[in-house]
Amino acid sequence: MVNFTILAGGYDVFIAAYSFFAEGSSLTLLNKYPTGPNPSWVTGHPLLKNTIYAVNENAQGALQSFLVDENGVLSHPFSTVPSGGDSPAFTVALATGEVAVMNYGSGNGRIIPAVGPLLIDSAPNITFTPPPNGVSHPHMTLAFGNELFIPDLGADTIWRLGRDGLLGHYKVHGALPQPQGSGPRHIAIYGDRLFTLHELASTLTVQTIPSDPNTASPLIASVSIVPSDVPAGSKWAAAEILIPEPCDEFPTPYIYVSNRNTGTGLDPRGDTIAIFEHVNVGQPNEGLQLVKQVYTGLQQIRGMEFSPAPSEYLIASGVVGSGGVVMLCRTEQGRNLEIVTRNLDIPTRTSFHWLP
């Protein structure tokens, strides 16, 4: 019997732990572990499976670390350092021994050195250039090669950072401009293509990654992720993008993106997870093709995360409403998702981390 423990962040004062039994399709709330306020984004160390990090998404933001024992029990906060700004909405642990945290509200971030769970408060702030008469909103960090890519929702730009000396020291050395007003939120890279999910335009785009960080790259394709049959009063804001690695069970690298209906016209079926395929790669008709819109019963899906390889299961939750946490299973070799179980003990969650 396959049994998983999943940690879930949210706008509260705890990280929740769930147990998922795949054979019986049961999802059970195990515990609520105390944290600092609003641990909205949770991530794990890439090598040390007993080390977890979470943001405190507040006006004076922070980054916290935790230990997980062999039974999946989360410790009290082990280490806490300032994020350097307002409303850190994302964090990720890097293979370099650093933890990136981006401050959505103040247009800056930090790449914080860490020795396992020990966070070292030595990194300077990295400040991103705001647009004319606008505000910078860095939303995530993705490591690629020797660079860090930072989508900036406010500046319609994806910043490219390179190391500038010691651990924690980085500088902006290039950028990939995005369509004006599109609001790039989260990104994924597969092969030599950059896929960007734009919150304000609710679009998914694909483009190449120039080797020169200061060279622009035209969009190869741009498609709407919004369902076709939406209620009156709907207002859309894209959130998450995931591309699981292909395997024998799921040989095609499908792209999974989440919709958030923030308007007044709510669909009783809930918001969708849209599945796309990257088609005709390298050909003149290269593009993005919608495969399926999967209704979830959730409102404003912010957080979702695949299980460890072969990435058969996808857990998701909304940031508002009472839809709880949903577990979905990939079917049709990844071309579809089916809900296998739902837990309603906590109405909303914002991010997930599967324990190994």
C-alpha cells in the first residue's frame, strides 16, 4: 500500500499535514503544526529530506525552517530570518545551499545561505526595477544552469540573475520582457523552452531561452487558459504551472496550469486545471494545444503539487471558499485528471510539499 504524507501551507498560523493512502483513496488530516503567521508557501530541501522551509507572508516578511522526523512530525521553527521585504509569496531551496525568497509587495528578494535548517542572515536584498509609474512584483524563483529566473508580475519581465561573489550575493544581469500588462506569475522550463503563466492575461506562453541574458526572445505561441463556457461576472487570474518529468506511465510532458475565478460569477463546478500539450516543437507551426479542462470544485486554485515520480497524483486547494483539499489522479497517460478523494477539514490551503 502506497502511503504519502503531505505538508500544506496557508494563511493561518500552522502548516497542516495530510496522509494519503493511494489504495483506499483516503486523504486524512493528521495534524496542524504551529508556525509564524501566514506560512503560505512551503518547500523542501533538495537533498536533506528532513529539512523544510516556509515563508511568513506578512508586511514584515520572514523565512522559517523546520525539521521533519522519521514519522513525518514537523518541529517547532528551527530558524527564522527576515525576508527583507513585504509579503513574501514564494520560496525555494536551491541545490547551491541557498534558499530564495521573493517579496511580492516590495519588489525585492533575498537568496539566503543555509546549512541545512540553519538560515544565515547575511544575504543582501536584491531590488528589481519597477516599471514607469508602477510597482515591481517578483513572484517566484527558478534555477536554470548557473542563473536564477524571476518572473515579475508588476514589471512584465522575467529577470535573469547571476552570482556576484559570495553565497547569497546575486545581481540582475539580464531580462526577458513579457507582453505589456500580462503579469508573468510563475514559470517552468522544459528542454530549451521557457513556459510562462501570465496572471493578468490568463495566458500560457512559450519562447526560447537566449544564451545572452540581455537578448530578447519573441513568443512562439500564446494561448488563453480560461474555460470556454464561463459564467457572467467571471474574472480570471492564472496561478500555477507544473510540467512533470515524462516516464513510462506518462510519456508526454503535458503542461498543467490552474485557473482562479476572482469575479462574482462563480461556476458551481469550481475552477479548472487546464492541461496543454507543446506540439510541433521546432517546426514553423510549433504551438500550445489545449487537451482538457478539469473542473475541481475549488475556488481560486493557488497551490497544487504533483506526487514524487512517476507523478501519478496531484493535490490542490483553493485560496477561498470551502472546497478543502482535493487529490486528483492522472489518467489517459496524463491527458486527463480524475478526483479520487477530498478532505474538508480545512477549507483552504495555498501550497503543498510531498514528503519522500
